Amino acid sequence: MRKTSTKSKAAATKKAGTAKRAPARKRKLTDMEALEALHADKRIDIIDDERSMGNSLIVNLKDGWRFNDEGEHVFGEDSAVEALESMKRVTACGCDDCLKALGRFEAVGA
Ligand SMILES: [Zn+2]
């Protein structure tokens, strides 16, 4: 058996140990991880990352979903982590636009 570098093996073990411990303590998500979670969220239509232009990370919700108020389908945050946190406030929208878009008279999901 070929002896590989013990250094890299030790590093890998250390890394695995860290990863294993992380979920127990509520680890803060990185911006990239939060962005991935946002992209995986089926309530979101489009995410416009305009942060490089000095604007916000703009989240466009799909038809049938709203942010704070009925008819509020878009919101912006300074970071993906904040946007992901804000997604907890997203609920079903029953505004006229959504009903029309969905072609029905009751909100979807909820
Ligand atoms: Zn709506």
C-alpha cells in the first residue's frame, strides 16, 4: 500500500470534524450558501443580484406569494443571508394580479 501524505489526511480529518460539529451549533450561513438556498426556494421566481451596482439583492416572488403586504411581490435585502431570513415572512398572496396569473380564485400553496 502506498503511503500518502499524512499531512493532507490530517487536514481532511480536521475538516470533516468541523463539518460534523457545525450543524449542532447554529452556524451562520455564508452568503453563497444562502444564495443557493434562495435559488432552491420554489416560491422565488427571479433573484436580481444588483449589489455590485450598489443596489440590493432583489427577490421576485412567483405568482401566488407575497412579502409583507398583499400585492407586495418583490423585496430587496443587503445580503443573501438577510433575504433568506426574510423568506420566513413570505406567505400566500391572494391579490387580483396573483389570482389572474394563476387563473383561479384562491391562493395556491398557503
Ligand atoms: Zn399577489
